[in-house]
Amino acid sequence: MASVRAASRLLSKRVLSKTTTVPAASVQGSRNFHFSIYGKKKNAKVSDDISTQYPVVDHEFDAVVVGAGGAGLRAAFGLSEAGFNTACVTKLFPTRSHTVAAQGGINAALGNMEEDDWRWHFYDTVKGSDWLGDQDAIHYMTEQAPAAVVELENFGMPFSRTEDGKIYQRAFGGQSLKYGKGGQAHRCCCVADRTGHSLLHTLYGRSLRYDTSYFVEYFCKGVIALCMEDGSIHRFRAQNTVIATGGYGRTYFSCTSAHTSTGDGNAMVTRAGLPCQDLEFVQFHPTGIYGAGCLITEGCRGEGGILINSEGERFMERYAPNAKDLASRDVVSRSMTIEIREGRGVGPEKDHVYLQLHHLPPQQLATRLPGISETAMIFAGVDVTKEPIPVLPTVHYNMGGVPTNYKGQVITHTGGEDKVVRGLYACGEAACASVHGANRLGANSLLDLVVFGRACALTIAEEHKPGEKLSPLQPSAGEESVANLDKLRFANGNLRTSEIRLNMQKTMQAHAAVFRTGSVLKEGCDKMDAIYQTLDDIKTFDRGIVWNTDLVETLELQNLMLNAVQTIHAAEQRKESRGAHAREDFKDRVDEYDYSKPLQGQEKKPYDQHWRKHSLSFVDPKTGKVTLKYRPVIDSSLDEQDCAHVPPAIRSY
Amino acid sequence: MFVLRSLFTSARRHVVSPSLTVGRVFPGCSRAASGVVKDKEPLKKAKTPQGRFDSPEERSKEVLEKFPDDVNPLTKEKGGPRGPEPTRYGDWERKGRCVDF
């Protein structure tokens, strides 16, 4: 597959052989053609400090943004606008980032359809997060939401409009009025049916106005990057680094994310010895197409579609006798997983179930669900009027990531207090400022991107000035990364990258998916630890350095592994059910008080005996050993006078 | 006439790369060498974007039809998603695919 991908590229190659040392002076001159640094061409120095076989190009900037999705672009041009010399390093072209696939809307309490207040949005988000979200970050996000949407609209994003010309807002899951008591709120703004696509293009177009240097198709390890086009190593020195690399859906066998969602930012942070937060909270959807990963809407079941197992039985009748196939998403996901575990799955590996729609009249399907036959044919290769669609629970979003405060600064927890890591910031799906907590509400993640992308840029502008002197760097900094690169490039073990990756994905899907219980998770942890060790036995085939997709996929696999082991260990340790993390053996939420009963007379549980806290996971990259610590949830909002915090309660919809 | 005919054939040989000159050459020649061109089959349009948009009947019927003037008749939303309301089942649905929930 690596060779096919390489062959399809139109770029010309000059393979850098092992013995040739490219003289320092000639790199800039003769290879300028390949360099594609957009923007400032000065201050790129080549040095032999790390290795003579891998000449390193040194760059100096005021700020580096890793990742050019919605959050990364917003941070990059926010910084450029503030006058900072910014580099945006991305492994994909900006408009190819996974944000482009986000077709839903973006929530903001603009109040165009009815009277609305951002404090109600705040309440809905806190409740949706199952009280694991940091209320100061949620306060910040929901208060900034109307301004952020108006700003996007001023950048040229073509939102849909009402007759009066105001932005049209529609009702979408989980949004209510008057703190849950006023009925459904209409808060979701959209751009026809491609909000994420339009957002990314708008931000990209806007960012070209500023002097950001784009380094496209550079794969990052720390702030050392491999240029995939010509195989050169680049070191980016900057006082400020923003991580906006997205989620890590690809650790699971079935996910909606692109192949490029490999949690690179989380892995970089882990290798730096910093924790990742709440990685066990992964959002699943029950009916994702087997193999393709696209989600089939719940409307199919709403219109009469049924889920069947290998015996042709409508198994939901056993799990939810009343609601049957219309039970809530987590019940359906768990039932499907239990059926598969008990051996009643379909297909050659018995690892999925069928969604049957052919018993419904085709006319009805065409009118109520237009386009579904096209979708089923393209992604599943089935004729929906004759055959059932193969489905299984699929990962959609990662609530966890790099822990930050509401300003976007990365934090770590030492001595019982949150401590800011100077110079490092994170935003978007890669970060966990914890606005989503244990469960993300629909249409909040695009909002999260723009608000916190902007927040990172503002915080950096507040605390630093453009052209600040850089702190001294060891000449051999990044040596480990280059050594790792070299080791992988010439790896000659027994297992291919694709094999190890498939093992990891299948294990995660079987053990750390929707159905979580002590024994299953423990078994999964042991298997994942063993698979982590097999990374030493990896075999790569492409020995070149130019557009070596084998090497890049192996680097991505290392990143995925780090995310996967943290996810499963954190899930195994958390002995409660909260939001997206639901366990069969611990079905209730374990808070400091039992909120289902009146608080009067209850004794507060000590911190180490309840679970309303964030998990912080550390990994030793050499051994793969995971250590877990915890950090309390921030319960106070930014301004208690303006917006009181929401005390925990039982979450029921 | 002889000169124009040869000009016509030589011009056709050069129509390998799609370009604006295609459009310009043929009408001119067909007007001048009228008897010659009418007997031949209608010339295929180049697959340039212009060529494709010129004949709307070639485009396949889209599953989700565009609203007249891009305004949804029920909700009066301008520039909104085509087809039935995407959030009608509680998630964001398009062509049977769920994109947000």
C-alpha cells in the first residue's frame, strides 16, 4: 500500500541514500525547489548537530502551531494577526484536515429564533458533560460563542439565513431554554450541510491574508518535523507551541475519523513526560457501517429499521422490551456488543450485526430517508432494498486529550495544584479544556475549535511579545527523535506495521469499546501491554527517506499505541459509569455526594473515594507502563456573579 | 474554400488540450465551410468545466433537490441544507448518514 501511494504522487523524487551527506550550503540552493516554505524564506539554517546522515534545518519563530484543522488555523492566524512570526506545521494540507468532514452545525446563543441566553447554553453543556467538565472553561466557551460565530460570519462563512437575514438557528440535541425548563432551544447555526468544510475553507482563506508560514506535509515528532516531500528534518524553535492535532479515532477498528487521526499531539505530550486527561471518554455511535466507518442515522431505526444478529433474531427485544430498537444509543451499542461477544455476530469474523431495512416499502425509504440507498451502496456495497447493512458501534469523538485551562495553556497537576506548563498550549479535539467532560453535545465541538483556537492566540499575545529572544537550546536537542526515525526506517523485525495496527484496533474494539466491565478491561489491558511490546519487533520495507509512507505510518502507529494504552488503562481504573464511559459492573455515577437523594445529612466522600475527577495518565514510552493520577474538576465559573456555577445533579433527559 | 478546409482539419488535430480556442475555431469554420460541417456528426464538447455546464440535461438527477431560490418553503431558511430537515431524528442526518449527534 505504501508503494501504491508513493506511485500515485506526482512529485519527482530524489532518494537520499544512506551514505550521501548533503553539504550544508547546497541544501538551501539546489533543493529550494522542493522546499515549499510558504511565507518567510529567511532564517532556515542547516546544521549537522544531530547527525551527519540527517542534516537538520533549524527554523526560528515566535510561535509554532502543530496541526492545521479548525483550531490550528484559528490559532495560527490569530497569532499572525497579533504580529507574531508564526509557523503552522501540518502533516496534511490545511483543507484536508478532518474538520472538513464535520457537517453538523455550531451552537451559539445568538437569540435569533427566540429569546436566548448563553447562561442556558452553559447549563446544557455542564449537564451534558455529566459534571465532569470544568465550569470555568465552559463559561468561557459559551459566553464567547455568539462573538465567535459573528466573527466567523464576518470572515465570510456563508451561514444559512432567516427571512430577515439573521443567521438561521435550528433545534439540535440537548439544548434547552431556561436551564432545562423552557423547552427546546434553537441554537445550532449551519452552512447548508457542510459547516466544517466551510469553516475550514473560510479560516484557511483568511489565514492567507496574514504572514503565517505553512509547512505542509511535515510530520511532527516534538517540534522536530520530517518533511515528507524531500525527507529533510526540520527543527522549529519557538517560545510558544500550540498543539492542535485532532483526535485519535484510529486506535479502534471502527471509527468515523480519517486515517490521519492518530493522536500525534497526545503522543508528543506523553513523550515529553506530561499527562493526558480523560482519555477513557470516547464517544460511540451504535450504527456505523462495517469497514467504512460512516454512521447510519438513528432515523433508520425510527422509521422501522431493525437490528438482527446471525440467527436473524431482532435481538433488541430482549434488551429493551418496550423501546426495542428505539432505545437510547448507549443501550443499543451495548446490546450489539453483547450479541457479538456471545458469538451471534455476522460476517466471516462474526464481529458485527445487521441493520435491516428491506422489510420497509422502498417508496417510504426514498421519501423519508432520501439518499440512503446511495449511501448504503457506496459505503457498504449493499442494495438497501434487498440486503441488510452491516453495522457495529463506531468511535466518533475523543473527549479527552491534552489538559489545558480555560485560556488554552497546557497544565499539569503537581503538589495538589494545577501548574501551567510554560510555552505549551493546546486547542481543539487534541486538547481537553474539558468543556465536553464525559460526553460531548452535538454541535459543540466546532464551537470548541474556534473559541479555544482564538483563546490560545489571545493568551500568547497577552503574555509574550513578537520577536522575543528564544531560550537557549542544546545543539543536539531532538536527537532521540531522529534516532527513533532512523531505527524505524531500517527496522527488520517480523511483524509488519499493518499487522500490529490491526491487532491493536481489534483489541481496542473488543475490550475498550462500549461494553466495559472489569474482566474484559483487565484482559484488554494485558493484551494491549503485550501488543505494545511487539512494537520492538516491527518490520518496515521502504528504506528511502522521500515520501516514505511506510515510515510515516509506523511513526503514527507509535503515537496511536501511546493513546491506546492510556485509554484502556484509564477505563479499567475508573470504577463508575459517567457519560460515555459506561461499565456493567459499576452502573452508577460515584460522586462526592449521592445526588439522587437530598444532600441533607449526607457525608461528603473523601477525594480518593469518589470519581468526579479527571484522570491524568502518564506513559513511559520505553516500557509502555501507564501511571494514573487524578485532578479535581473545576466547579466554579469565571464569574460567579455573572453566571453561577451549576451544582451537580442527576443527569436525565 | 480549400484553404479553409485544410485550416479546419489542421485546427482539429491541435484540439488535444482543452482550451478556449476550441470554441472560437469551430463556429468560425462552420460558418465559412457550411456545407461540409452539417453532414458530419455533432462535435463532442471537450470535457472542460465549460463543456459540462453547457448541457444541463447530462447531469444526473440529484437525490436531494435544491430548493427554488435556495429558500426552504417550510422554514423559510435561505442557504440551508437541502432535502428534509437534517435534525428531524435527533441527530444530524444527511443521505442516511449521521454526521453529528
